[in-house]
Amino acid sequence: MLVERGMRVMNTEVVGEAYAIAANYLRRSGAIADDFATDDRLLGIVVQLFHWGEANRLKLANKAIAKFESEREVDLA
């Protein structure tokens, strides 16, 4: 499904699948709570990376995981 946002078109399917992959990994690793609530920070990272041009759902998920974990390490320090 495509959603128009101003002059850009966002493929919500790619964003949704990338979020699901990243969230599943992060839940299993214990980085985010094991519930069905959406993690707004992770979703924001996925959307940001998508807007920066990454459209492959696996690459998008992996980059989002790396960014989420690196920001988490900074927050813990």
C-alpha cells in the first residue's frame, strides 16, 4: 500500500515488514519489552531510514537494529 505524504510516497508495507523484523529481533534479545505495543523510537528510526532512501526491508531492519542498539548504548552510559 502506498501513502502519499506531501511530495513523497511511502510504501507502508516495506516499513511495516522492516519494523516487524527489527522488533522481533530486539524483543528476543531483550532490548525492548516483550509485548505487542509499538516501540515509537524503533518505528521512528525505520521511517527515517526509509526516507533516507533504504527500501529493502531486510537492509532497513538491520540498519534500524544497529542504530537502535547504538543509541541505547549511549543512553545507558
